[in-house]
Amino acid sequence: MLCLRKPTPERLLGVLESWSDVPLSYMSPPRDGFIADEHAVRLGSGEETWREACEALDSWRMFPTWAEVSRQEVKGQEVEQIVAMMVRICGLWWVNPCRILRRCDSEHRHGFVYGTLPEHAECGEEQFVIERRPDGSVWYVIRAFSHPRHWMAWLAFPLARWWQLRFVEDSQARMKQSIET
């Protein structure tokens, strides 16, 4: 969803509710044409790092400062919850809705997967997970498969790809900051 002005919180909540029954913008598993990504960064090791990283993820602190997450006031991420990442690019506000599809929680993993809805600029899924590896190290991992959905994202594919990779780098930096402070 594109906007010339930043949507108000009230407008965003209304839009989130209107997307509750909308189907995903892709078929799973993905077909040809999707780009698969996996990016991991080591956050440290030990129980305290694990706990802090899980808490940061549940609080949506993995999103860069230039991106806002709009959601109903729910702690963490619940399956079927609708969320939207909002970012300003080239003077336009892009509101990118997603649905939480599943949790990825076990003794050694903590996180979730969301899938894009039709108003999203991209098409695909993204997983955000904290992993505790056998050596005790704690990692923040982003896995995704996607391709542009909006015609402007297709037209400016190199720029859209740059934004995706910038998101990953800035998200990793935010998670590291969350653990260090």
C-alpha cells in the first residue's frame, strides 16, 4: 500500500483489521523466480545472551530504526496476527502487510515466520529466529524467499534488492545493540 503521507496509527489499525481475511500473495512452497536468502550473525553465547535475544525478537526490536512495525497490541508474535512494516522510500510511504504463519520455538530455536499479503511490495516469506548452537553460541538468523510484487519494485529491482539487504544489515546491527545494552 502506497501513501503520500504517513498513515496515522488509527488508520493503520483499521487497515490491519481489513487485511485479516486476505489470502497470502504467493503459493507455498515457492515456485521458480523466488530469491532465497539466509543471513546469520553471532550475538554472543550463554544463557543471558539467549534470553536477551529472545526478548528483543519478541519485542520487535530487530527492525531497523528507519522502519516501523504496525500491529495490534499483542506481545510477541501470534499465529494469524497481521502486522505491517512501514518505510519511507523516495518520498512515498510503503505499508507492507504480513501474516504471522507459524512460530519456530524449541529448546534451541525461538522465532517466527511471516508471509506477505497482496498489498506488500514483495511477495514471499521471511523467518526471524534466534538459534542456540551446540557450542553455546547464540545467533540471529533471517531466512527468506521473495521476489518483487509491486510493479515499482519490479521496475526498480536493483534498488528493491538493495533495500532488502540494507534491512538485513541494519536488523543485525539492532539485534547486536539490543544484546550489548
